[in-house]
Amino acid sequence: MEKDPIIIAIDGYSSCGKSTLAKALAKRLGYVYMDTGAMYRAVSLYIIRHNIPINHLKPKEIKEVLNQIDIQFSWNEKEEKSETYLNGENVENEIRGKEVSEKVSEVAQIKTIRERMVELQRKAGLHKGLVMDGRDIGTKVFPNAELKIFMTADHDIRAKRRYDELIAKGLDVTFEEVKENIKLRDYNDTNRKENPLTQAKDAVVLDNSYLNQEEQLDFVLKLIAER
């Protein structure tokens, strides 16, 4: 670990491998990893399961819903990955499915929900030594992070990666469905009213269209060493 732990903020488009890189960095540096996307996905799953008309609720009512939601992360030693728990239930696989993917951008646009998630995320960074990925980590959650990365990749390459991931999990989807979902998420993420996806002025761009995971990790480790 670095002598002086820092906060590493990773933002970027969907299916760019933000979480994969963030987890690898956390493991290599001995840092804490917090999956912000999984937080919004867990909230989305809760809303779907309970048929909550979230866009028709008042802020006070949304807060009451959020008070019923507990999100925790646990490290699976056997599979060497972080898993998401919603009210004590392991929902890691379910939150990656098509239904949640189609709902999460809509949920993430709601101001009351974003405020609660940002509050939880900032608490996690009080002692630094943290890697966090999402859409607004370097611009909203940790604007003073010591290192900011903005990830991007070719649209078709991102769609293919996501498609392969879902097929490997046994989900019944077509490449065109995945491609359209990513296109919609890109639009929603960059056009939402609350903290849209934008590149922080001091962020380093990482286009990983043609980089493997080890090359991406080396790229960021070199940035950390330089700083």
C-alpha cells in the first residue's frame, strides 16, 4: 500500500470495465473497493420487486422507501470477488440482469436517491485508501480525489463485452438488445438532470477499446507511481 493512502475515482460509460479495473486496483494496493453501480442496481431491484412507482413518489416518500433498504458488500474468498447484499440477501447475479439494467438509469436520475447514495459513499472515503467507480465519483462524490480516471471505449466493443458477460451467466439476450440498452444508458447518464456523466477536468482518459485488463492495471499503477 502507498505510504499515504489516496482516493482513486473512476468514472466512465457503461460496460467499460470500470468495476473490473477498480477491483484489481483495490486488490493490488490493499485498498477498499466500493461498487457504486451495484448500490443503484440494488435499489432498482428492490423497487422492481415491490412494484414501487418511484417516479410518482414525493421526496419524503422516497426517503421512506430508502429507509427499508440496507446494502452491504462482502468479499467472496472462493471466487475472489465482491458480492452485493440487499437486506441480507446475496443479489449479485440478479442485479446484473436485463430487467435491472433497463431500470437502473431511471432510478439513478432521482435526486433523493442520489443524495442518499452519495452520503453513504462519502462516509466510506473518510479514511481514504479507497477505489470507487461510477458516473460522478470524480465530479460530485470526491471532487478532490488524488487520482481521477475517465474510462471510455468503442460502443460496439462495449456492447460485445456486455453481451458475452450476460450469455456466460446463462441469460437469454440478443446482441442488438444489449447494444440498444447501452445506447439508452449512455443517453440517460449524460443527459440526466442530477449529476450527469461528465469528464472531470483533471481526469486522465483511459480508452480501453484495445487494452486487456493487465494493460489497464499497469496504466493506472504507473499514474499512481508518478504522483
